Amino acid sequence: MNVQQQLLDKIAAKEARVAIIGLGYVGLPLAVAFGEAGFSTTGVDIDEGKVRDLNAGTSYIEDVPSLHISRLVADGRLWATTDYASLDHCDVVCICVPTPLRKTRAPDISYVVHAAEAIAAHLRPGMLVVLESTTFPGTTREIILPRCSRASGGLTVGKDFFLCFSPERVDPGRTDFTTKNTPKVMGGVTKACLNAGQALYEAVIDRIVPVSSPEAAEMTKLLENTFRAVNIGLANEVLLICDKLGLNAWEVIEAAATKPFGFMKFLPGPGLGGHCIPVDPQYLSWKMRTLGYTARFIELATDVNRAMPAYWVRKVQEALNSVGKAVRGSRVLVIGVAYKRNVSDLREAPALDIMALLTDLGARISYHDSHVPAFTHEDLSLSSVNDLWAAVCDADCVLITADHSGYDWEAIHQRARIVVDTRATVKPFTLS
Ligand SMILES: NC(=O)c1ccc[n+]([C@@H]2O[C@H](COP(=O)([O-])OP(=O)(O)OC[C@H]3O[C@@H](n4cnc5c(N)ncnc54)[C@H](O)[C@@H]3O)[C@@H](O)[C@H]2O)c1
């Protein structure tokens, strides 16, 4: 029997042993999903703290309850390690390592390269490798494939080992769409690769969407997040336009959204945040620059979105000015520093940029965030205020940057002296 059939048989019998490289927002839920589907699952991470937590049955990701992990750990279906040698016992390796930007805003694929090299050192005939990290078209074929092909003295893709790209689409904080019921796009380097990848993921995920190549799958993910970044950029520009016209952007957008076809609602806000939307389009833009093409929509949306923190700082300045106060020395309470509602993730959170700008102007900043008890970011190191209502009443200006549930926004608007609300938490328009 050839190695492909052996792999397919193991997958069908749930005897394939799965390794997840990178146990973060993407890797941990995926590891739990494979464990819950009945696969023996090993998590590999360079972060000893995460490995220790997982083996103790403790979750460090809000969307994954500790109980789900501890049950799997107790049943022996999930464990974690920092040692890549554990891949010697695995049949499948899914790569979920970070793909951030460098300071120059060029892609930093060093984590993917490191993971690929470490996997190659343990690759043997019959293994399936799936890259899940978001990246530019060509990464699977140009970065992973050559390293894996050189393994074990030379292996042929599609015959000796199998390689796919399948982007993760998880939306942190969301409960209606999870790893299991979000359709999963998948492209294989060969047909045999796709067959193996599809067989595995069909055991865990309700619907697989096969595409013709890893590049098509890589591009699909970038299109999805570029679509969001560009539309958020448009919504932010609508805010700037409405501001100049003396109109309320939220009123206009909500009214437009009543059209039952041909309009999709995106809202303005403090700017882009999170690991994906501010970052992923830059991967595509960078790739296109290497081909001598400027991805104009991405560049324009980036300009608009990155200017939003400064816009909101101007709004705070104007609001304080209207009551005869300068920013310097004023107490500004920021509510919600996470990049979006109901998460604790501070990566690229625009509130951090806004707080830094206000601090530079001499404002006395404090914050409240029910999901973020304390944080350190560059020169800023703060703890969430204990008494929200005292802080609201004490502040010269309350600035709302994340609209977490659990806050009484009406009351905050009523009790604060001035509110600058980047999320329109309270319907801001009334008919007179
Ligand atoms: N967070 C999201 O919502 C989301 C959604 C879809 C796609 N993605 C993509 O998924 C990928 C992972 O994102 P994330 O949010 O899970 O990142 P994360 O930072 O939460 O987790 C990545 C993990 O990889 C580990 N790691 C780094 N290098 C490693 C190595 N060489 N070997 C083993 N472990 C290593 C880190 O310690 C960390 O625990 C990125 O490409 C991201 O763009 C993220």
C-alpha cells in the first residue's frame, strides 16, 4: 500500500496523530477541535508558559474554555511540548505561527521559515503538512515546499509527503461561527495533497471549500481581509466626509443599510486593530510591489485607516476646547482599550495610538476595560481604574474606543462631562 493510502486510512480511522505548531488564537482552538474529533493531538510551541498552561488544562484564550482543554488532557488526547522531536510520532503537522509585519511594514515570515525548517528535520514519508498562517501568495510553494522536499535525503511532494495551504478564518470573540462551522478553504500543491488535506479537515470541519492551488487559497484569505480593510476605510472616510457636511455618519450608514440588497454595512471607528486586518493587506501590497504593481485600494485604505487615531485626538481637543479646556492637564478616561468589542487582544489596538498621542499632548490618561486589567505598551504602563463611575464623573473627557458589552453606555453618556464616542455606543441622532 502506498503512503498516501496509509495516511488516508489512518485519517479515516482517526488514528492519524496531529501536531499543531503555534498554540495561539488560531492554534489552540484548532488543537482542541482535532482533539474533540478524536485525534491524538500534540501542540508544539516555543512559549513554555503556554505549554505549561495547556498541560495543566488551563486556557489562556478567551474563546476556549479551560474545561474543554482539561477534559482532552485528562483523556490523553491533547498535550503540549516545546520539543519538535515529538513530530517523529505525528502524521499531520498544521502550522499556526505568527505572520506579523516588520517595522518597515514588510512581511516578517521568519516564524514560518523557522517552523518549516524545524518540521523538515522531522519529516518522513507519508506526512501531511498544512500551513494555516495568513501570508502572501507563493509562501507555501516557495518557503515550505523546498525545505520539506530536501528532508530525509529528498522527498517528492504529492507522492512521499503532502502539502496544503488552508487559511484560518476564526473571528476572536465570536460564538456563532467557530472553527467547526466556518467553511474552510483549502489548496494543495498536488491533487493528492488536496485529497489528504480535505480528508483530514472533513473529520473536524463541516464544510471544506477546495481550490485549485495553495496560491488561490493564500489569495482568498488576503482578499477577505483586504475587503474588510478597504470597506472599513470607506466607512472611515464617510465619517470624515459627513463631519465636513455636518451630518452624522452612523445615521447615514444605518439608513443605507436598510437597503435589502447591494449594500453591506461597515462602520467607522478609532482605526484598525488586531492581528489580521491592519496586517494581512500589507502582505498582499508588499507582494505586489515585488511584481512592480501598486495595490492602490490597499494603500488608500491604509492611509485613511491609519489617520483615524489622530482624527479622534483632534475630536478630543475640539471637545475640550469647546468648554475652555486645553488637552494639557485634562483628565481623559479611555473606555475599552482592546482592538474590538468583547476581546482582550491589544495587538495593533488603535486606542494605544490614541493614548500615546494624547499623552504626548500632556493629557492625564486613565482607562477602564473589563477585559484588560493592566497593560504595558511602549512608554505606557497602566492598570484599569477600579471604580468606573468615579472615574467617569472625575474625567474632563471620556473617550470610548471599544464598545464591550456589559457597560451601561447611556449612563456613561449622561454622567460624563464630555464624551467622544468612536463607536457611537448611544444612538447619536435624534429628530427635532
Ligand atoms: N488571531 C486571529 O484572529 C487570526 C485569524 C485568522 C488567521 N490568523 C493567522 O494565524 C496565524 C497565527 O495567528 P495567532 O493569532 O494564532 O498568533 P498568536 O501570536 O496568538 O500565536 C502564535 C503562537 O505561535 C508560537 N510560535 C511562534 N514561533 C513558533 C515556532 N517557531 N514554533 C512553535 N511555535 C511558535 C507563539 O509562541 C504563539 O503561541 C497568523 O498568521 C495570523 O495572521 C489569525
